[in-house]
Amino acid sequence: MTTKREKKRIERHARDWAGFANDPAGRRVLYEILAMCGMYRQPMTGNSQTFFNLGEQNVGLRIISELDAIDPRIYPRMLLEHAEDAVNNTDRHDVVETEEDGDEDG
């Protein structure tokens, strides 16, 4: 049985994840973290590096699981946004520089 305190912790956890996962900038950062976890590369190396790579991917899978628990549309949305950025040749660094330039003028 879930205690009132545990229920509040679970609700706060979900709100925290949803807070950045529902933001485009948050999804861009999440995509980068998942890439760092090796989610988009082959883990097999033919030596013991494979075990390390699989451990990294496990972290990525746990992140995706958290996202799916909040809203199963978040991860696919993130992938589509990344693909659109790639097609449009949008570099996240260019976006940051543009936003910073806009702040200085305004």
C-alpha cells in the first residue's frame, strides 16, 4: 500500500519530469543525453567495451521508460523534432546564439 508521503513523492517526480519533457529545449537536452548514453549507436565491439556500452544504453532505456510513463507521445515527439532540425540543418548552437542575440537587442 502506498503511503500519503510516497504518493506525494511520486506525483512530484512525475511533475518534475513533465516540466522539462514538455518543453522543446528540455526535449533537445534529453535527446543529447540519450545520444551520450549510446542509444543511437551499436553497442557491440567484440571486446569488454560492449558491457560498458550496454550499461550506458540501459540508462537511456530507463530515461525513455520515465518519459513513457508520463506521456508515451513525448519520446516520439522528441525524435520527430530532432529529425526536423536535421532536415532543416538547424544546429542547436545556432538556435542558442540567435536567442542570445535577440535578448541583447530587446
